[in-house]
Amino acid sequence: MKLLTPDTLLDALRMMDDAGGQAVPIAGGTDLMVDWPLRDKDDLIALDLSGLRAELGRTSLSNEQLELGALATYWDVLRSPAAVEAFPLLADAARQVGAIQIQTRGTWAGNIANASPAADGVPVMMAYEAVVVLASVSGERDVPLDAYYRGYKKTVRQPNELIVAIRMTRRPRKFEWFHKVGARSAQAITKAGVAIVHDDAGWRIVANSVAPTVCRCGALEAAMERGDEFANADDIARILSSDIAPIDDLRSTARYRTTVLSRLLYHQLVAKS
């Protein structure tokens, strides 16, 4: 194993480039350590970003947007009353990511980069129309989070790029809600989850653990924009069939996931309206 320890962000980008895309960035390390015992470490090149907190650890809130640096942790948001007030779903999700030890080390950018379909932070960021800022030695580019994933554990990030920031625009909202279904409210992987935001830009309904990636439910969003009526949760389940593709695994079944998600959505979008 080779450990790279950059002194600046520019150093890190150069090291990524020099490594030919083989370097694995490490921030909080909470996802990387899950499969550490099984990982082949002989040829591993690890890029330790922990020394760049001054550059990448900022949580910046303005009248226009919230910007989370790549090393901003869940705890950083929870400790910011202004950020919690402006983006309450971030706090809802952060409180359910592992234990406090994970919340103080795990980063929002790492949650995105790990590309797990069960990620708890990604649905709320996607519902808030987050933009991922990617950087390389060639410059920066912005990628909407809902266009970031290409499939299970696949993203648009190039091997020589790093996530350096996440940006979310502030705007008045009419409705926002997040719910996670798991064996426990924290320290458990999501069986099915959903984040909903409704504002002047429209509906954004984002689900996790029901497809190869965290995904927006485009067909259901369109139905809400049209003002469609739903007699029961089964009506929503029929629309969701074109948005999600749940599987059976050790945590749950596809049928359970579809049933739970459609009932959660019916209760929030119809029964409470």
C-alpha cells in the first residue's frame, strides 16, 4: 500500500493525475473501512485528504446557496443552526447516518462518491437540487447530482477528478420531507427511503434502496405536476413501477420495498393534503 499525503488541493489533484486515476481518495474513511479486510491492499494507492480540512472542510451559507466543502461532515451541518434552518432535511438525514462517531467523520461528499443506492445523505441533497463540483488539474466542472450516477457504483467522475464541493440553492419551499425505513432509526442500512421537496421549481421526489442508484421518481413527479389524483397507495405503486427497480436482498424484498415506499408517498402526498 502506498499512502499519498498532499499539503494542498493542487498537490492532491496532481497526485491523482500522476497516479493515472489509480489513487483512492480517503476523507472520513467510513465507507472505505467497511470492506477493508477484504480489499487487496498490495497495490492500493490511498490519497489521504485529511490534511486539507482548511481548504475543503468549509460549510458556507449565503442568501443564495449552501456550499459544503468535500471534507464537510454530517456533524458540521448539525452544528450549524443556520444551515439546519435553511436545509432541514440535511439534518434529518445526518441524524440517521450511523452513530455519532460516523456522523463526526463521514462526509457528504464521501456519501456521494461511494455511490451506494442506500445512501442516506444523497436523497436529501438530490431533492435540494445539489450540484457536485468536480476538479482536476485541467479545471473544474459542475454536475447536477441527479445526473451524477450512471449505474450501480458507477458515476460520471473521471479517475483523475476529486469532488471538491457540493452546492445547493436557497429558495422558499412549500413542502419538504424525508423518511428512512430501517431496522432502527440509525446504525442501520436503509430498506427504503424517500426525500420530497416542492417549491416554485416543481416537485422532486427522490428514493433510495429501491434501484441500482439513488434516483428521482420522474413519473411520479410528472403526475404531481399534472395534479393527478390517487385513490390509494396502489395507484402510486403503479406509477412508481417505471421509476424504481427494487431487488430482494438480505435486508428486505422487492415487494416490501415497493409497498412501503408507495404507502409512505400516499400518506404524505395525498392523505395529508
